[in-house]
Amino acid sequence: MERRQQRLVEVTEVAEGKVRRARVTFSRSRHKSPENENSEQEVVQPVEGKTYLLTRQGEQLLVTDPQGVIPPREEFEIVFSSMQSLGLPNPLAQFLLTRTIHVGQTVELPKEIAEQMLGFGNELGEVKRFQLQLNELSTFEGEPSAVFAASIEVVGTASQPMQINVTGPVVILIETCRTVVTDLTGPLSFDAHQRTSQGSYQYRAVGTMRVAVRARYAKQTQ
């Protein structure tokens, strides 16, 4: 399965230092899946080329079209899953802002941050380990940045016996602690045992998982 998405988020209102309202335009949103009629064909999702308005009200995120109408369920679910962290505190930034880290040092991070970076909650299992090692200080598009090597281990549950181990670079802007590059890849395996009236069966599947994100930030000019 493969998902590709490119979106532009324009912040339209900020309250107490947090995003309250924004406009998001999906210039690209496509996916490949074994569930598609042609598993190798890239299918255009219904949000591609469309714009939506977002409002953060406490824990709630409201999604409408430009006319203020709630979009169809299929569109709503894609927009909501893509933008659900809008206006919420950035846990990775909060973690790093309180620490001084030296080149070569490795730090352990809370599992919730890893779940956010990988783009899922606990559907595939529980994050057992999340480490960041500071490899070097550099620049990203002219801004001072820190280049980390990330390592995340996920262990499945009894109902989802998945094993995931991904590693890769994570680039973070030093002044704002915003993540601008994430590229995590590694093996994924599924191992399950099932007993039936016809006998016992062992199921095993292996593959590769990759999560790659690029972000750019800019101030709007009048």
C-alpha cells in the first residue's frame, strides 16, 4: 500500500500562540492498495484539488468546505486524519525545547511522539522504543538545523501481531524545533498462529515500511 499527499496549509487565525483557524488545499492525494480494482494503479482521492476550512475548538477539529458545509464522509475522514494535530501542542518540540543535546548524544523519547511521526496511533501495536541521536549541526534552506538519526521499534498486540523496526534521518530547525524532514524505513513482519477445527495454521508475512515527510514554512506577505 502506498499513499502520497501534498498539501498547502494557510493559517488564518492564531489565538494565544496556537493555530485556531486554517485553510488547507490538497494539490495531490493518491494511493495504491490491494483493495483497489487494479492494485498497481494510483487512485486519485476525492480531496485532490479541493480546499477545506479548519477550526480548532479545544479537543475538537471542525472541517467544512469553503461554503461552510461539512464535506462528504469520505472526504472528511481524509482531511481529518491528515490535519488532526492542527492547533495542538507539538510534543517533539516541547520535549526538545527543555533539553540541551550534544553531537553524538542519544536521547529516549516518549512513545506518543513516535506514533505521531509514523502517522498512526496504536492500530499496529505499541511503540517500545524511540531514540534520537544527534549526528550533526547543519543548515536547511538557510536556517540552522539539527540532523538526528531516529530509531523506532513497534511491537504488535495479540490481535495485531506486527513487528516494525524503522530508522532514518530526522531534520529539525534549531530555533523553532519544527521538523522539516523525516525519512524512516525498515522491515515489517506479521506472525500469527491460529487453531481451527481443521488444524493449526501459522501465518507469516514480511515487507518494508517507509514514512517520508518534507515540510516548508513561510510567512505570508501582504
